[in-house]
Amino acid sequence: MEIEILGVPMDLGSSRRGTDMGPSAIRYARLTEALRQIGHTVRDTGNLEVPVAESLDMDHPRLKHIEAIEPTWRRLAERVARTAAAGRAPLVLGGDHSLAVGTVAGLLDAGWDDLGLLWFDAHADFNDSETTPSGNVHGMPVSCIVGQAAPELLAYTRWMRRYLPADRIVMIGLRDVDPGERQRLRASGIAVYTMQQIDEMGIAEVTRRALEHLRTRGARRLYVSFDMDVVDPDVAPGVGTPVVGGLTYRESHLAMEIVAESGLLAGMEVVEVNPIRDVLNRTAELAVALIASAFGKRIL
Ligand SMILES: [Mn+2]
């Protein structure tokens, strides 16, 4: 596979600073080497230019830094669309999770009408300007991606040519959902597997069902949006918003191995790596190992 890496050093969408250093930490953990070792052609296209938080005025209490985030989404969408249209697999390194609006918009712009989105996360990221408890946009990207949001937030997605149908998203690993978000999520049409279902069924069954769900709704190309906080903080301490009770080391790998076996993977992003909170770059190293598993690294 031809893989194109793009870093998005953005932490404007979260209040805890540090995820802007995520792309650097992941590269330092030898990402390109890991992918080349399993036979892929890899090109690192560097980082997208993202404004530094200190250089900005706090513009909007319910949509913090939205005036800087929106143009970043547009530029990211252009870059991702170019990569995808050229037949290469985009591999986006975050950065906070708000960046997903730009990546998914770019894939849709490239004509990926058969896109299915697998969203690994401790959170639903389905708030909007009305339900948000914090005003942090990294808690809202899925609302923008499916075009279900309060008008105030939706106004910042007018540049998007289309939204992704809600039944082409499956969320896995949820364990921390805000009250207003919960109601909207239930009514959204998005399929969800919480940690409770993973405990009951096992991650293998959950991942297979998620893939089957996307396949039966017409997905032929899979994009994985992997928030490192889906993994338990004991294993992945260096994340923006840690929540106890997450995936184990092996569960997270097994999910990626099953993604690889599906043969559908066409791109991926790994977000919310926060080196400030990390221990000796362990979380970035895990990110690299999980990316390698998703792109086909096998034990035997
Ligand atoms: Mn997230």
C-alpha cells in the first residue's frame, strides 16, 4: 500500500495543552520504519500549519477557537482529498480529535462515497454548541461529520460539500458520555459499542459486528479514527482526556488485527497523543504499534 503521512499539530480543540506535540512523538517512535518493515511505501509529507493557541484571542465560549479551527479543517480537507484522490492511504497524526472533521470531509471530497468510519474512543465526541459542558471542539467532531448539530455549530460546516450518513459510523469503546450528548447520540443513527458490550462479547466479536454493520450499509472503504484514550490509561497514559476502564493492550491490538484482516482499510488517523502526560513516550510507541497492526503487521 502507498501510505502518506500528514501531521496535524493542533490542540485548539481541547483545553489541556500538549496534543499539538503528538505528531512529533509518534514520528520519534519510528512510524515510517514500522510501516516500511511490513512492505508499505511510505511518504511523510510533514505537518499541516496550525495556529498556536497563545497567538489567538478566545473568541467563542461555547466553541473555543472555532475561528481558527474551521480554516484548519478546510486546509486539512484539501490535503487529505489530494492524497485520497491519488489512490494513496492517508495516515493522519493528531493533534486533538476535532481534526476528524477535516479528514472525513477530505475523503468525501475525493469521491469516497463508499466510506465507512470506525471511531475508537472513550468519548462519543457528539456534543454541539448547545450540549457542550466545556466548549471544547474536540468533543464535537462527529456532530459536524454527520451534519447533526445546533445551527450555531453547523454554520461552521457550510464549506463541507456533504455529510457522512450516520449509519456509516460505528463507535467502539465508549465509557464517558455527557448527558445532552447521550440523547442526541441515541437518536442519531450511529451504531455504538460501549465498554460494557466489549466486556460482555469480547473485542473480536464487537469489531467483526462493527465491520459487518458498515459492509451491509455499503461501506467498501474503511477509515479508522483512533483516539488513543480508548485504551486504558494504565497502558496509554499520554492522552488528552484519560478515562479509566479502557481497552487492554491486547484488546486494542486485536481490534486492529481484525481491521487488517477485513482488507477494507483505506486510511487512518491516530489522535490525542499528549507527550506532556506520557511516560517515556509509551503512548506514542503504542500508537505506532497499533498503526502497524491495522496496516497488516502479523505475529506470524
Ligand atoms: Mn475523541
